[in-house]
Amino acid sequence: MSFVERIQLPVQSFFDIIIDSIGGSKVVISPRLNAFHVATSDDDAISYALNLSNQLASASIYHIVLFKVSLSPANTYTFSSYALQIGNIPGNVESLGIQIRGQYFRIYGVIDVTGNGIISFENPFYGPSIQQTVVQNYIKGNNVAVAAGATSLAVTLSSTLPSTNYAVYVSPQWNTSYWITGKTTTGFTINFGTAAPTGGSALDWVIFF
């Protein structure tokens, strides 16, 4: 049994390209392509891995590149959108797809969304930064009519929610306080401190989990 055959263990079989270190040398292993390469430098390791990745991308094969060791290459390398990169990814290695980096395997970089908006994950401790993006919420009611003199409004949802652990935010179109009662997975009641004015009015509501 060859070395390449021995490294094709089930624990590693779901990684298509692996960059590792054996005996102080950086190596590139590809169980999918049955390849094993001892690199002469960190740059050589990434170049070889990128070449394997490009072969898979040319065949329209989505694949995973695992960086088991940290590298310090001198050049900038860009993997295609077919490559999902995981592990100790060097700072100058980029991807058109998704990278999961660092000790805690956090998401890093940006997700492009429709309308030139982006969701960036530059700092995992403060959550994602959402820019130029319309955040849609389909569990809502816009310009819902409220009858004149009404002191409450029962809302029936069009679909059943997974739990009652949700918050309801209301924007009445007249000057009044409000509070929520009777929350269920299929609806809730909005109560008003001041009854709806003569001629009736309207409100907007939205649910957040």
C-alpha cells in the first residue's frame, strides 16, 4: 500500500485538498486526485494546491481545501468560487467563495447579496456588519386597518410559528401606547392605550425571533 493510499482515511476523505506538515516539510495531499506533493516552500505548497483546485474547478467540481498548518507565502493567491477553504488560511490567500478561518473556524470576509449589498464578518465578537442591504421580514403587517374606537386588534398569522418566543413591534398611525397579549404560534392581540380615532386608522407590525 502506497503512502497516498494510506492517507485516504475516512476522517480525511471529505477534504479534497489538504495542506499539512510532515517531518518539518509542508505537504499537499489530495485524496480525490490521488496526489501527494512535498513542497519546497510555503509558496510552492499553495501554488500546488491552487493548481489542484483549478483542475477541480475546471471540471465544475465543488471542493474543500483544508489548511492544517499556517503558512507565510510571499505572493497573493485566489481560489475560485468552487473552493471552500477551511483552517489556518494565510492572510494573502483569497477566495471567490467562502473561507472559514482561524483557531475558532469563524466566517471571514463578505457575502455579496442582491443590490450591491454586503454582509461582512470582519469581527466575530460583534456579529456581522450589514451594509447597503435590504433586510426582509415576511412575518409582518403593513398598513393594517384599525376600526374607529377600537382598543385592540387581533392578528391571525398566515402560517404557524415554531414557538411563542418572539417579539412583536408595532407602529400605530395615531398617538397611542400599545402592548401585546395572547401570544400563540398562530397569532396575538395588540392593545391600545388610546382608542383608534374617528374614521379609523392603521398600524404596521413585525415579528422578530
